[in-house]
Amino acid sequence: MTESNKTARGLGLFFLLAGTAMAYLSIYSPIMEALRGESYVSYSEKAVCIAPVSILLGLYLIVVGDKAFSFQLSPRIKIVLIILAAAIVLIVAFGSLFAMKYILMKFGYY
């Protein structure tokens, strides 16, 4: 395994662990507080959006390694892939935020 491959996979592990920690603190914990019937539940909307994206990026880097961003494709296909990746990131980020708000609303918060 090359040094750049180790670096990419290490960075992927960092993103995975950071995303998991954010997901625990900003998604799991507030939902558990709501289930316990706490009078007030708070969460960070930014962390709710960033956590799943960080987890996906971490998994991607761990699986692909240093070849993660070195595509040997035409510029037109690269643009399409970038737009597709951006769309996936937006869908995951705002989907998790919508789901979090929906879940807390069903428990009677907000």
C-alpha cells in the first residue's frame, strides 16, 4: 500500500469517525431525549446535515483509497459526475434534516 493510499484511507477513517460522533450527538441523542419525554430537545441543524455526508465521504475514501478523485475521464463526463455527486450530497443532507424535523414534530416538539 502506497503512502498516499494510506493517507486517503486514514482521512476516510477520520471522516467516518467524525461523522459518527456528530450523528450520535446531533441525531441519535435528541431522538432518545424525545422518546424519554424531555421537556426540551435541542439539536444542531448544521450537524444533522453534515454528519451523514461525512459518513458517506469517509466510507468512500476507505473503500476507494487514493484513487478517490483521480478520474481519467473526459471533462464533460467529469462535470456530470461532479453534478451528480453534489446532488447526492444535497439529497442526503437535506433529507436527514427533513427526517429529523419530521421525527421531532411527531413527538410534539417544534
